[in-house]
Amino acid sequence: MNESEPEGRAATEVGLISQLFIVALGGGSCMDASKAIATMYTYDGDCWDYVHGGSGKPITNKPLPIVAITTTAGTGSEVDPYGVITHEEKNEKIGFGGIDELFPGLTIVDPELMITVPPIRALMPCSTVVRLTTVCVRFYITRFCEIGGL
């Protein structure tokens, strides 16, 4: 694993702490990172090798199990096997995962964890609806859109 990437550094730290499972507590970015960390813990190499738009190596090793505890609403990352990772040096963000083993094995959605969300973040479900509507509409207005680009 490449320890210069945030996910690689985190996977190294996870190796020092636990080999049982990953707990993702937070919002969508936290959930996405947990999927990359869970995968990279079982690999030697670069996280970027397994992204959909890169070399696209298949994820064959079983990732660590994930427990997802969401503190925001709207991303849906706590119930899917995909994540978005960032390559800071290349200034790129791209999809990662997509295998059944990256579905969180347990998801906890407790509304009380969302009570303390700052007011600006409380609008996230509204902005998510707008984003999803835009994504759906673009399939009707362009012929260059791919389903994977959601």
C-alpha cells in the first residue's frame, strides 16, 4: 500500500490497531474512505490501482468487514459498496469498490446522531434531491453520459 495517500496511511494505522473490522463513523466521505481502507488493508500496492477509471485491477482479496454509523443524511454511502477516493497529487476523484464484500455488514442510522448537524449541513438532504434530479435529467439531454457517472 502507498503510505503517501491518506487511505494508505490510514490502512497502516488500522493494521496497528485491529484486524477484525473497520468502523466508519461520520458522513459520506468517511464511509467512502472506510471502503478503501478495508480493501487496502489486505493488499500491498497502491489504492489507485483498483479504481474504475485507472488500471482497473479487480479486487480479489477479501476486504475487512465494515460497520457504518452515519451522522448525516443524503449520501447513501452507508448502504452501497462504492466509494469515491481522491488522488491529491493528480487532483482527481474517482470511483472505487463495487464488490459485494464492500457493502457494510452492519449499518446504524440513528436520528439522534444527526441532531447536532450544523444548520448548513442540515440542508444536505435537500441538496441531494437536487443533485439526483440533475443526474437523472442529464441522461435525457446528453448522449455522452455513462451510467457509472452517477
